[in-house]
Amino acid sequence: MKRVWQFLPTISEGDAVSNECLAISALLSEKGVENRISARYNHLRRSIDVKKFEKARKEIAEDDLILYHLSVGEDMNDWFADLPNKKVVIYHNITPAHFFRKYNSTLSQSSETGRKQLAAMASKVTAAITVSSYNAQELEDMGFPKPSVIPILIPFEDYRQEPDAARMQELSDGKTNILFVGRVAPNKCQEDILALFSEYIKNYDPDARLILAGSSKGMELYFEKIQKYVEKLGLSDHVILPGHTSFAEILAFYRSAHAFVIMSEHEGFCVPVVEAFFFGVPVMACDFGAIGETMGNAGVLLDHKDPARAAAVLNEMVHNEAFREQEKARMQQEMARFDEKKVKERIWEVLLPLLSDEETKE
């Protein structure tokens, strides 16, 4: 009986790529398809069967369908490309190397290698799935078969869990909470968020708080730069840099936020935007990569970075109740695009032709 294998270099708690892998596994199980997950590094705390890559690669049968989640440069990419099986690449985008050169040469090299590996597998895959038209255009430019554009599969039920009580109490003190969630990394441009936040507290809301939630692993030099910029702007008493946090803490950040701000210059999708929509938190972003596509008709999309102008817009987002009510309705409308059931159906439509009828059930 044909099986489906999903491969990814690392599977971790709270990681968007890992979450989609797990959600696809659940979908396949619902449809009666035998499936396995394999990763080189397993950082899950849950008791989910994830086979070590070195072992799994020896267990693949010639008629197994292989799904591969690609977001980094890795020797697994070359291994996947050379497999004789039917195979589907699920492309989550690779951050361009130039963002990392000053801060981590290993990551920079990984990005360069990853893009070369991606281009080399264009003629070797059966199908391609990607989470945005922005990503799809990259693949088409490289000669891939026309990709299926399907939003990333987000398990929204997880977001209904209880938030961290201590964080909720800390952040429920009446101050305005401005939030960003994402890795501390140069493409995320946390320094631009700090610049506009400095203008915001200087001109509009002197007691406001900024939360920059995200891990700085591998980007320690950039994190030092951000810390120094916080001190230079005199924001030490206004900025929380919690580093890697628990999911319950992330829920507390979203539940207590008055606005979400993102100034990233490269995103292949941007899950935190959808998370903010889910919690009804108004979003302001700059129009780079796939951010505008992800936001749709909700949120405020800036065409360039101007801290003073952005601060004025942020003030409207936080304090204009009519805007907030209108924005809440727009966010709810946009959330329909990310409905878990609909996204699963679209993924199934792509995978079904690659599976024989006797191995699936409706």
C-alpha cells in the first residue's frame, strides 16, 4: 500500500513549517492514507512519531509519495531532488542571503546554497505547493511546474488555549501594548519598529509598551544591535525582549495587544499577521514580499518606511474606536481565506491525483 512521507530538516514546537507538516499528517490520517514524518532534528515536546532521517531514508519504498518542506539550504535538498519517487516540494521560501551576511556567515551560505538547490530540482519534482503567489512566482521563474498556491495550514484550535496567567497580569496594567512576533533577524527589521515606536511614545502615548517576541538563536550579533538601539533611543523601560517564549506566553502577548506592527523586508507568507487577525489585533505593515498578499483587504499597508508617519497611523489604529470596529470586521472577512477546513480541502485536491483510489477514502 502506498504511503506518504513528509520530510523536513528540523521539526519544532511553534514553528509554522512544523505545524503545517503535522496538520498535513493529520489530514492524511483522516483520509485513511498511511503516512510518516521524518526529520534530521526533532525538537517536539509532544509524543509524535518522527523518524530519524538517517533511518527513514532506508525505509522508503519506490511507490511512496514524498512531500518535502523546503525553507533552508540543506544536503537533504539534494537527496530529495535525486529520489526516483513521485515527489512534491512544499516551498516556504528562503530568506535571501544578503540579510544575514553581516551577522551569521553560516546562515548566509545556507541561504545561497538553498536557492541553488531549489533551482536545480525544478525539473525533478512531480508537483509544487507554495503558500503565496509571491513564492509561486519564484518557483515559476526557476522553471518549476505551475505551483499550487495554498495558504499555510494553521491549527487555529491551538490558539484557544489558556494564555500564560503571569504574562496576562503583567500586560493588563492599562498601558498600550504594541506587538511584533517573529525571529529576531535582519529581514524582520526590528530596528525600524523601534524607530516608529520611539516617535509614537514621544508624540502620542508616553507610557506605551513595545513587545518584540522571538528567538535570537543564530542572530546574536543582530540581537546585540537591537539591544543597543533600544538603549540609544532611551526605550529600556518601554521595550520587552523576551527571547524564545512558550506558546502560552505568545497567546498572552496577542490577547493583550492593542496593535501589531511589522516592518519586515522579506516574508514568504507571514503567519503572525494571520495570528493577529485571529485575535482581532489591528495590523500595520510595510509592503514587502508576500505581506500585502497575506493581509488582503485588512490592516494598514504602508508603501514606504517613515517613522513619523507610521507613528501617526499607529495612533489612529490604537485610539480610533470607529477604525478598530471597521478593522475587526475586515479581519474576520479575511480569516475566511485561512479556514482550516478549506485549506485542507485544497491540499487534498493536489495530493489526491497522486494517490490511487484504493489507498484513500472520502
